[in-house]
Amino acid sequence: MPQPLRPFRFGVNMLAPAPADEWRAKCRRAEELGYDVITVADHLGMPAPFPALVAAAEATERPRLGTFVLNAGFWNPALLAREVATTDALTGGRLELGLGTGYVQAEHETAGLPWGSPRERVDHLRHTVEELDRLLGSEEQQPQAVQKPRVPLLIGAKGDRMLRLTAEHADIAAFTGARTNPSGGLEPLTAEELDERVATYRRFAAGRTEPAEINLLIQIVIVTDDRGAAIQEWLPRIPQLTEQQVLDLPIVLVGTLEQIVERVRAQRERYGISYLTVLEPNMEAFAPVVEALSGE
């Protein structure tokens, strides 16, 4: 039986460090534009997630604040539980915790942290999730970190083991719409490949009492009357795909405002994706879509 469609939610992932006044100003701008969630990534050279989210909370009233996503290999679970508890308290209960395995080996090497095999990284993430459940849910274990209600958990996943973990634990299942290639970079999933990944997740999640929200990270947003011309600069970066195949990628939203709005609706129908996150450089371009679909 088809699952009922969830209302849309829209997030913006802030990437660029900024002085305090500028940081607060752009978070206020995200709120003005109607974004439901302000998130921060976890990469070296970008803002440190938890203090950045506390500052975002001080500057805004409505949006939730999220990590998108924490690199689990950077974190000790007990120390992370303390960060989560404190940040949720200081943001007035607006925190959403996003976790992933991490995919940039060079960042681990720069930080002097072990990289590990894919299996080891997934094992560490599972351990982190289970320890957070224990530490944040048990007054006996860590009274200062008790979370009531539970901080919503988002897990970014692609492979089968990660999708199974997501099905078991996450309130939000986040799809990057890309895979890691042998050189360590990301290459996009086609619409059909994303179909298969979402179907695999749904198979693992079949026994859930409450379906998870489905999130997709959008990489390209261009409002234009000439879709072909707008996508030309991106074609050399994805040489294995034709122009039309690039335009059809789930992580690409290019066209008139009306075309993009209809495409977002169609992807919710096809995949169940109701929560879309855009990157900071696309915040203004995507705002008319947020306005058109907010609350739908």
C-alpha cells in the first residue's frame, strides 16, 4: 500500500565560515526565505558544527538546527553525547542530529585519525548510534544528557549495511544521490539507481511502526528558461552522462520555477522525498520553490 505523502520541509546546508555578525545575518536570511532547517556540515575548513548551530539558534526563532552530517570517525560517542545534549538545550530543543560514516580520507589523515575500511567505518557508526541511544536515553547512565523528547536522528546512507542501520534507527533517511568512486570523489546516481536504493531502504524498513522522513541533498539549482544552456558548465564534470541524463538526475533542479516545482512534487510521488536540502550557494535561487511549496 502506498504511504501517505508527507508535507514538504526544506533545509539549507551552510558551508562558508563567517564572522559572528555575518553568520547570524545569513541564518536570519534563511529564516526569512522560509527554510525549515538550517544545517552545518562536518568538514575541515568549514564551520565547527555545534557552536555554529548555537549561534544560528540565537539569531533565529523558527528553523530547526541540524548537523548535515557529522563524520562519525571524528567523534567519540561519549563526548558526542555531551555535545548533543548541550547543543539541544542551548537551541531550545531545536536540534536534529545527522550522522554519517564520512567519505573524505584526506580529512582523517589531516586530523591524525584512523580511516579504516568501509566495514570498519559502518561498524563505528553503528556503535556511535547505539551508544548515543544509551547515553542520551538513560538518566542512570548520564543524567545531564537525558533528552526528552529524543533528538531526531538523520542518517546519511547509500550502501546496504548503512540503509539497514538507517531503517533500524533513523527518524530521517537521507540520500546523497551520489556514490563514492574509486578516486574518492562523488559521482551521481541516476533516477533509476536512486529508485533501487530507496526500494532497498523500504524493504529493510518494512517492519517500522512509523515511516521515516526521506531527505535528498540537491547539488544544482538553476532557475532558467534554457535548461540545456544552463547545464553546459557541469557536463565536463560528469563526462559519462549525456546532457539529458544530467538534467534528469534527482540531485539536479534546472528549469523555470514552474518546472522545478513540478519536478519536486514528482520526486515526492516517485521516491517519497519530502525533505529537500540545498547547499548554501543555492539558498537564494531555491527560495521561490520553498515559497511555492511550503506547507504543501
